[in-house]
Amino acid sequence: MSQTVTPSSAPTMSHRAVLRALSGLMLAMFVAMISSTVLANALPVIVADLHGTESGYTWVMVSMLLALTATTPIWGKLADLFNKKMLVQVALLIYVAGSVLAGLSTSMGMLIGARVIQGIGVGGLSALVQIVIATIVTPRERGRYSGYLGSVFAIATVSGPLIGGVIVDTDGLGWRWCFGVAVPFAILAFVVLQKTLHLPTSRRVGVKIDYLGATLIAAGFSLLLAWVSLAGSSFAWLSTTTAVLVTSGVLALVAAVSVESRVAEPIIPLALFRNRTVSLAVFASVMVGVIMFGSTTFLSQYFQLARGMSPTYAGLMSLPLVLGLAVSSSVSGSAITRHGRWKGFIVGGSVVTVVGTGMLAAIDHTTPIALVGVAMAVLGLGLGAVQQNLVLAVQNTVRASDIGAGSSLVATFRTLGGAVGVSLLGTALSHRLTANLATGLTERGIAPPTGHQDIPKLADMPPAVRELFTSSFGDATGHIFLLVVPFTILAAVAVAFIQHEPLRHTHEREDELA
């Protein structure tokens, strides 16, 4: 049986000391998020240069997502067992190694393997940054610091495609710098954390790592994510490959549940799901992942393919969403710290998110750009009040020994929601675009093409066809945001049923201090 030797409550750090420690954590969060988005506008150039196929194009993105999602809960559990500062620094080193290999890639296979290594590091950073904050700051004070991280999350997530586009468009740089752009930040974060982050020490005796559970969880998530990411492009949704992947993934997760229910140190303590706040927050995080990843992915395409903007200019158009997220995260976090009440911000933010997605559902190829920007700002305001505070709600209700597992659950399922959402919404967009094009071409007396069609370059199209394509793509984008609205409503319903508990002033719950 493992034992923990720790003080009954971690020593309180001054606001200045927390900010010093937070500087390194914010750099780490920036590294984690920008690496997931910087390739959005650069990937076509990369795949062409390495002579890749459409399948390889997909796997460059999917490989990192698989590694990230599969390892996040494992990192979270390791944080409950071992030194958190050391784990953050190990994750940074893994990320740097993967980035260097990716930048030196000479083939698609090498690049995909490097992205897996990157994903393992990013999975650690995504989980550990939130966990470390929970270690040094009590729930009552955590709101404003989570707000700072939320702003960094927003800036890195949405500015990544802009940075990637600028790098590719700039003579003398080239796509390899897309993998190197975050490496200096990672190295700086390692050094800053070494100097500024001083965590209370703990000693675990008789630690047992659930290797079988970790393997089954990673396998189950990877198989299901591979299915939703590749179905419809590499193979049909209804096919033998689908049956094999889904069946294998489900069986692996069922086996994982069986193992996790029996071991002494489970990777994901199943008892957490008996907590209503945890279960509802995890469900809401899935919905938030669909909204967040879907909006950033398809709005970037909308500006380029429906409005004819360059990758760099399309990236600049993300600023309303970035500013909305940053302002909302900071303001809601500070207000929660002052008043100790968080549920109103989550519920209010989810309602605003419904409004924002509803506004985006009305856009088409003729919508004034200013109106699209307003809709994006509204969506950002809503998401900023929800995403970080869901983590806070979970951290406030679980035992101190389960902070790592609880925090990583929220991050893991948010990524899962994003992966599933982007895949399904991408399929819906493709179908609606094909239908719109077929109707328009038929009206013009032109036989529509049959079979799967790649998205062509706008500059290569005849003017009449280009106009039809841009209008069809713009109208299809509004359609997929209409499909997103039910997800935002489900998120709002879920958070409405979360029970509000005042933020505690200690790291431990009352029953742990008794």
C-alpha cells in the first residue's frame, strides 16, 4: 500500500512568487498549444516537399493527436506519484527532441514518427501545467491564475496558423522552421522553471504504476481516434476497417475499465466518475472541444476558400476570437478569485457560446467581414469563461491526491471532443460543399464531377467556377456551425446541473484534513 508523506497543507506562496513560477508555466503552455496549430496553413507545402500522399497528410496531424490524447491521463497519474516539476521538464525535453527530428525530416515516415514524439511531450505539458498550478495555489486563489493561462491558451491556439502561414510565405525561412519556432520557448521554459518553480516535496512509498491499464487506455483511445480521423478519407465509414478499429478500441477500453477497477494505483480512478461535478465537467469538456477545435479549423478555411484571403491574412482574421478568449479568461478568473463563486461564469459563458455559434451558423459567402468578426468575438467571450473554469470546478471538488488524474481527464476529453468534432464536421462540410457545387454546376449546364474531389487552388479556376466554389464553401461553413449549435446547448445543460461548491482556501478537502 502506498503512503504519502506531505504537510497537511502546502505553504502559501506570495502573489509575486506565484507569478514568477507562472512565467515558466505559461511558456510551457504556449509551447504545448502552438505546436498543435502551427501546421494548419503550412501542411500542404510540407507534404508536397516530402512527396507525401493524402493519407500521409492526414497522419501528420493524427499521429500527434493520438499520442497527445493517449498519454495525457498517464501524465496526470504520474503527477500524483512523482515530482511534478521534474515531469514538466521531462515533457519539455521530449517535445524539443520531437521538434528537432520533425524539422530534420527527409521522409513522411520520419515526420510522422517525430510528430508522435512531439505529441507525447505536448500531452505532458497540457496536463501538468494545470496540475502544478493546483499544487501551488489554493482553489480560491486559482481563478485569476487560470485566467492568465486561458489567455495564453487562446493566443497560442489561434495564432498558430498565422505564424505557420507567415513562415511558409516568407522567403529564406521555409516550412522546417514551423517545427523550430517553439523550441527556443521550450528551452527558455525549462530554464525559467528550474529557477522559479519550487514545489512542496512529497515522498511516495511503495508506488505501483499500472502499466497494463496505461497500455489499454492508450490503445483504446488511439484506435478510436484513428477511426474518426481517417474514416471518410482513407476508408469508408461503413467498412471492414471501421469494424476492426471500433471493435478493437471498445474492447481495449472495456478491458481498461476492468483493470482500473482492481489495481491499487489506477491511471484513471474510476471513483472520480461517481462525483457529479467531475462527470458533468468531462461531458461538457467534450462539447467544448468540438466547438473550439471546430471553430478554429473551419473559420481559417472559410476566410481562405470562401473569402479569397491569403494564409497570413486569414490568420489575422482570428484576432476577434483570440481577444474574446483572452479577455473573458482573465476577467472571469479575477472575478472568481475575488468572490469565490464560479458557476455563474461557466453557465453564463456557455449561454454566450450558444449565441456565438448561432451567429456563425448564419454566415455565408456574402456576410460582412465585420459581422463575422463580431460573431467570433462573442464565441471567444463564451469559451473563455468556460474552458479553464471547468478544470477549476473539478480541482475544487476532488481530493488533493487526485488533482492530477482529475485535471487530465478534462484535458483528455476536450481533445477527444475536438478530434471527433473536426472529423465529423469536416465530413459534413465536404458533403454540403459537394451538393452545393453539383446544384450550381447543373444550373449552369455543366456536368458535376463524380467521386472524391480535392479542394483546388482558387487561382487555377475559371472566374465563373471560382465564384461558384467560394459561394458554395461559404454557405457550407454556415451549415456546419448550425450543426455545432446542439453541442453548445448540451454543454450549457451539463454545466447548469453542476453543483456549486464554494472555492476552498486549502489544498485539501475538509475530509482530508480531519
